[in-house]
Amino acid sequence: MAEEKLPNWLKNRAHLSPDRPAIEFEGHTYSFLELHTLSEEMAGKLASIGLRAGDSCAVLLRNHINGVVVIHALLYLGVKIVMLNNKLTAKELAWQIEDSETSYLVSEGSFSEKLSEIGCILPDLHLHLMEELPDEGAAEILQEFYLEDTATIMYTSGTTGNPKGVIQTFGNHWWSAVGSMLNLGLHEGDSWYCAVPIFHISGLSILMKNVIYGMKVVLAERFDEREANLSIQENGVTIISVVTAMVNRMLQDLKGTSYPEAFRCMLLGGGPAPVHLLEVCKEKGIPVYQTYGMTETSSQIVTLAPEYSMAKIGSAGKPLFPSQLRIEKDGNICEPCAVGEIVVSGPNVTKGYFNRMDATLQAITDGWLYTGDLGYLDEEGFLYVLDRRSDLIISGGENVYPAEVENVLCKHPDIFEAGVTGIDDEKWGQVPLAFVVLHQGAEVNESELLAYCREYLAAYKIPRNVIFCQELPRNGASKLLRRELKKRMGEGQ
């Protein structure tokens, strides 16, 4: 069978709908033809520094139109892109660059201090700033993308040990976009607000949908709840990708106002959402669709279909059309409502980890990815995600899911957000420990919060202590880092 291929996505989109709006950034709208022209010019510049098809190149970028152009330009050249998290330290970034076996890094002046440190650690690295690239150059542009070819390598956040480079093929990105559209639909006037980082799969997948769908994307360099709300209320945004922390801030800013009927989807990912938050959104008529996905699945792989968004509140939904899902425990497929490991399969699932055959063989069997996440399917096949297996607290032989405790704490009117982790205990093995951020001006003490928990939780689920913080630790994609919570014991920060 001949290898499957498709026409170069952006180039083809610029041919099909050249004048359609592609990217809006800082008040300026770029058409698909303009985006293609900029990307083609950038490809020539990158070729002039020696990049060729088959090479790999790391990128350290902001959410900026120039970052979007560089990504497309590298795809035009057939260069594998190593997406770097700009929130990481120079040492962490240098490790990923070295691990990915790339000798090129393209970035921008705003990261000059970090880049200088990386240069000291990796003196042989070809480091280039976008601002200092040659004025012009010629390049042979890929006319077609082979779906089996690697498009991007993206490092996991590394919950245990060193992070792993997830291989994402053109086929993975294509089927992720197609699966999402078959679930959410596509309207002619759709506009997707992207304030999640484009170095993360949540943001990059929006850029892929952008050129595959021919849909406008409103790109924000950083998330601001007022700007996000105004974009929905006044600028025609119909879809936004968010995590729980972003929704919290948007709800606070929204106050008594609401969203127009044209706004049809708040796509909520980044881990299980507190049911209380979903209920508040339901009361306000906000169309929240909870999703489940990961870097290894090229974004969402399970999403709650629109018609069930309220009836199955708290569920991540069913697998996207091209994908499959099952729950396993001890090698056996679980009955409905029995908790086990979430196992997924589909054309959007990675074929493995870069240069990590051991990790690949451990995670993937016969095309099925063992996610390390815990959950269950109800009698109708809807997925409920409980927690990361690595975050599970086992107290006196009983399983305590941090998200369940966080959900109870978040119902308290004085709490803005909460994080729970396990700490060692001589008697019980582990016990929960809670970290909370209060609403501005709120006053509540530890005793009151523990008493509140006793109303809703079994004794073994009640936190040993409550630590008050100014903020919770999160990664570049705003996901809660429970493993970092333990480091904060005694800091009170």
C-alpha cells in the first residue's frame, strides 16, 4: 500500500480560501494567503542557515504571530519540530535539546538570558534568533505531508523522572483535528480563542485545526480573563480552550454579565474539573465541554458531546469518532463503574517516545496506550476521570483521589482553588494534605475548613492539614502540579 499523504495543509488552505481570516493577533488579522506568504519567506530564511528536510530543530517561542510562522515554515521544510516549554529553566531545556538529538534552536530575543545559559551548557548548538536570520533565502517547500512522518516532538511534563519526547506524526495531528470536528462540528463563522501555549499540545492542536478547518484563530500572548471574556462577548469568538484555573478567573470577571448565543463551546481540559465549577457554569448557561487528552493523544481523545454536556456533568464523555477506549485492571477489562487504568487507541495516538524503546514498549501494547490515569466507564460508556495513578493516595489501604477532595474544598464559598497531595504517615501509610487559595478578602481558618470537609468526606479522605497559599504550582499549560505541593510544606506561600 502506498504511503498515505495529503497536500501541504497551509499551502492548500491558502489556495482554497486565500482571503479568509486565519490569525488575529494584537488587533491585526492575517489572511491564509498572508500566513502562507510569511511562512514561505521564513522557510527560505531557515533554509539559508542550513536546515533541510529530515533535520530536527528545537523552537523556544511565545504565543506570537512570528511563532506561528516559524512553526509552519519548519513544516514547509520537512523539519521535525522539537517544541520547548518556555516556562522551563535553561538546564531543563538544554536536557531536552540534547535528548532530542537536534543541533538547531530557533528562538527570539525575549528569551536572551535563558538562551545565553543554554548556549553555555551546549556550546555546539546552532542557536538562531528570528530577528537575526538572513533577510531572504530560497527553499524547496513540501507539496505533500506523509501522514507517517514525524511532525513534532513534545516533551511530557515529567511526573516521574526525566520527561520523555512524545513523537507526533502528521497523521496524529490530522486525525486529532478530524476527530474533534466530528464531535464539536464546524460552523462557518467559528473563531477559536487561543490563550493556551502553542508549545503545548492544547495550543498547537488549535493551530493545526486552524489550517485544516480554514477557521479563524484569535491568538493571545498570555491569558487575561477580561480580554478573553470581551473576545467572546464583543469579538465573535465561538470556541475557547481552557483549564480549570482559567475558568475560575473568567467566572470572577464575568460577574453579572453573560455570553452571547453564538458562543458555543468552552473546551475544558487539563485534568478533572471540580463538579462545583461545572455546576456554576451550568447555572450561568455556559456551554462547557469537559475533555480528556494528553500529549500522547495529540490533544483530546475523549470529549463530552454537546447533547450530554448537562445530563452527564462531571464526565469527560465518550471517545472521539476515530478512537477507542477501555478500562483495565490487572490485565482484565473492567465492568461498568469499576475503577481501573484508562487505555486508549486510535490514529491520533503517538507511535512512541523518541529514542525510548523501553518506555514505548511499557506504555503501548498492540496499538493501545496505557495512560497511567485512573477512571471508570458508567453503564452507558461515559468516561469519568479520577486522577493520575501517580497522584493516588493510599491511606490505610483505602484509595483517596485528590481530585475528589479538591472538589469538596472548591465548593466552599471562600476558596478560589485547591490542591491535594499525599504525605507519608507512620500509621496509615499516607494521608491527604490540602493547599488552598482563598478568594480576595475571604477569611476562614483551618479548623473551619476541616469541619466543612467532614460534612462531605469519609474520615480517611479528610486532609491532615490545610496550608494557605497565594497560588498553586502549575506547569506551562496551567495544569496543577501536585508533586510540587509537597515542597511547599511549611512555606505558607
